[in-house]
Amino acid sequence: MADEQAAPYNTDAMAAMVRDSVKSAVTDLQAQHQQAQQQQVAQAQQQRAAQQQWSDPVAQTVRPYIEPALQAMNLQVMAANDRSDFYLSNPDAVAYRPQVEAMFQQKMADGQPMQREALWYHYIGRNREAFNQRDAERQAQQTAAAQRQFATVGGPSALRQGGPDLEQFKSLPLDQMRDALKGVSF
């Protein structure tokens, strides 16, 4: 009966669970403290840099003249990088380069620089009918090329269900026979 009145839980397991919880809480508090210290150090460094930056009277005098030029050069560098990245990753856009560049230059002049990729998708959307027609023509050309590639000479194919008419070929003059067989290898 004394055994039945014993604690319904394992005290060792409970102690281990409490110990693990306390260790986890202490570790979390230490990590938060380190993050707070790092943030304070970063803020102090930024404040010192700002104070040094504005404490120099030459920097205060020159900054309004230099910063716009630096920003413009930075924008030009970013535009050049965008141009090379865009045309390398979108080879279809090379054929439409004048239109894309005109839209890009217009946005730059308006003070709203945009990536060429966004302008390209806008151009495609505005000219959707033309692009659909171009894609249909490409598909038709690819289909025709595939049919020509797998057509057999002298036998039936997808283009010639019954095969060529040899009697008609025999009746052709020699020049026309030669022209008809041009590019055909046996």
C-alpha cells in the first residue's frame, strides 16, 4: 500500500526536464544579450561615422556637389549591368532592342528607372497579337522542317502518302530532273 501512495511521476525525469528548460532559457537569454550588444556597437559606430562625416567642414561643402554625380554614375553602372544581364538572359529581346532601349531611356528621363526585363514584358503585353503570330509562324516552320527531315526519298512519307509519281518524273527534261533531285542524297 505504501508503494501505491508513492509519487505518480518520475522525479529524476522531472528534474532532467526542469534542468533542460533552465539551460535552454539561459542560452536564449545569453543570445538575446549578445544580439543587443552587437546592435548597440553597430549603432555607436554609425553615430561616430555620422559625427565624423559632418564634423569635416570640407565634406560639408563638397558633399552637395559630389553626391549627385556619384548617384548618377552609380545609376549608369547599374543600367549597364542590367543591359548586359538582360540581353544575355533574353536572346529573343535582341531583335526588339531599339524598342526596349527607347522605353528604358524614356523611363530614365522621367526619373523612374526600371529594369529592362519589366519593360520587355510590358512590350510583349502591348504587342501580344504580333508575338502570338510570330510564335505560330515559328511553330509552323519547325513542323515543316521536322517533316522534311524525316521524309523518305522514293517512298511514302507524311507529305507524300502514296509516294512520288515515277512516271511523271521520267517524263521530265534532264534539267528539271536534276533540279528535282538537288539536295537529295542516296
